Amino acid sequence: MESKQNNSLPPKTCSIDRLITIQSDIDKVLEGKKTATRRNGRYADIGEIMVLENRSFQIDRVYEQTLGELTDEDALREGYENLEQYKESILAMHPGMPWVPKMRVWVHEFSEMTE
């Protein structure tokens, strides 16, 4: 999974301010427990800044991944103990959505900016 430069990525499908909007996820980011999020579209460019409760986080990597490629390590970066817990949470947020291993998602990895 090589990190691509912005110019080789397709256009964003949404804005960075919509990347993380659920309060429990915001709390995980602020606590340092969540350093990545997956969306069905691309919401940010590498180097772009996301602000959550007056704290700034820089997008470090943006790449595609299939749901079937997710590991427990990926789930940890999402703020969950393991892949099964992450999967249950996603399916609870999207009632009726099946977990399709071939489904492609965009991974956005980020880190807090320090002064």
C-alpha cells in the first residue's frame, strides 16, 4: 500500500470538514485512540488540515483499501480493539449494509499537529 501523491489521486468527493463528524469518533481522535478513518469517498488531500475542537490534525496518508484487506492493526488505528468490533460498529451505523470484502474504501491517516 504505497502512499500516492495528491496529483495521482482522483478528485475529492467531499470536504475534510465531513471526514469525522460522530462525537464518539471525535472523542477517540482527541484522546489519541483514533489515527485513521475510512470513508466511501475521498474527503481530504495529503497535507490538508482537519480541525476538531480547536485542535489541528494533518492528513498524512490517503489510499484505497478493500474491506477484506482490513486487519486488527487497522481497527486499532480506527479506535477499536479488533477488526470484529470495528465491523460491528460500522454495520450498526449503516443498517442493512452488508460487509462486502471486495468493497473499496478510502483510508485517511492523520496525526495531531504540535506547536
